[in-house]
Amino acid sequence: MNGVLAALRAWFADVPAVAVACSGGVDSLTLATVAHRAAPGTTLVVHSVTPAVPAAATARVLALAADEGWDLRLVRSREFEDARYLANPRDRCWSCKSHLYDAITELAGVVDGRTTLVSGANLDDLAEYRPGLVAAAERGVRHPYVEVGMGKADVRRTAAALGLDCADLPASPCLASRLYTGTAVTPARLRAVEVGEALLTARTGAAVVRCRIREDVVRVEVPDADRAAVTGTVLADVLTAMCALAPDLRTAVLDDEAYRPGRAFTLTPVAR
């Protein structure tokens, strides 16, 4: 681990200044910490606050920024002004990341005009369909973890070595990932997802929960070991809480299969 961390620190030593896109997950929180500790005077951490970002993620960013003394800037990227993003095509993440990186680039250019924009993508991400990586490539975003050969397990071990509480943080991508491809993205639905998942966690104790929406149906996913805890009463309460924010929802069901990352993504044809 010392070798991996040393390589990451050396990577940051070779760039004059960086802006770290920090979503609030373990990857970006760890990257921002390493970057800031390596060069606090030339590291900018940027977090986007939009309806797709869980409040808990923003809270983690704010808390760690205060503890570490980051130069943290909050931006509001413009994906919710983009009809293409709101239609939720299979490459929705391309639209989202495009708006995010454009907002950070604009901000970083104001700061000093020579800042390298970096993301927390790791080697494991390269094996998945990640249209956001296309948006990153189009804008010259660099991925330090990838460049030094770090996967997700390496990132978690690095976080633990740095003493960060997020080392074992479960994956929690943006709230829009809970909407099946083709189901329109709305702030109301995203807020409903956030509330539904918080209630589901409180009622079942499951470490990972998902309230995915396919048109007007909420499909609840939990790991196999927690499925028995998702009773009819729990489903009814989750639906009631979510309908208070998104009245178009009709029913909530326990998915036929246990939780699996990315289930809401489908290969619906898309043209750009």
C-alpha cells in the first residue's frame, strides 16, 4: 500500500495545480484528500449540488473539507436544464458529466487558468459501460487512479491507510441511476428515491438498498440476506413516503432478484 500511495503522491507532484471533481463517494473523497495533503496551496476541490446528488454525499464532502481544510467550491451544474439528460437515454451520464466538467472548467479557469481537472475513476470503472468517461476524454480530464494502476480495492485500502471514515462506504452513485433507462428524470422522483431509501434502510437495517423507478413502479432491491425484512407493510410505507413527493408513482414491489449494481440501465438505442 505504501507503494501505491507513494505513486499517487508522485502523480500529484508532477502537475502544477488540480481541481478534483468530488462527488462524495470513497473514490473522490480519497483522491481529494491525497491531492490536498500533497499540495494544499494548489488543490481545488469542487462538488456539484444538484437534485441528483444525495444530501448525505454533500454532507460528507462538507464535513471532510472542514476537517482537512480543503479549498472547497460548490457549483450547480446545468444538467437539469438539458432536455436530453432529463429524457434519461442510456448515455445519460455523458450529459451529466459534460455539464459537471464544463462547470468545473469554468470555475478552475477563473482561479488560475492552468489547473488540471481530475476525477476519481479507477481501473475497475474501465471494464464497465461508462459514458461519463467519454465526456471526460472530450474535455481532457485525467484519472490519477487509472494512471497509477489503482482499482477499487486499492482505493479503499488507501482510504483506510489515510484514516478516512469513508474506507468502507457502500457504493452510492447519483440518484438518477435509480431511474430505469427511458424513465424521465425529475427532481421530484429523485427526492422520492432519497426519502424511500432512507426509510427502507431504517426499517430493514440493510447496508445497501435501492428504490429504482420504472415509469410508475418502484422496484425495491436489497441483498439476498435482507429480502425477508422487506415485508408488505414496509413496501406500503415506502410507497406512501415516495408518493408524497412523486404522486405519479403507483406501486412498490420487491424485485424478483437481489440487489445488483446498475440494474436500471438498459441498452435502449440512443443517437447523439
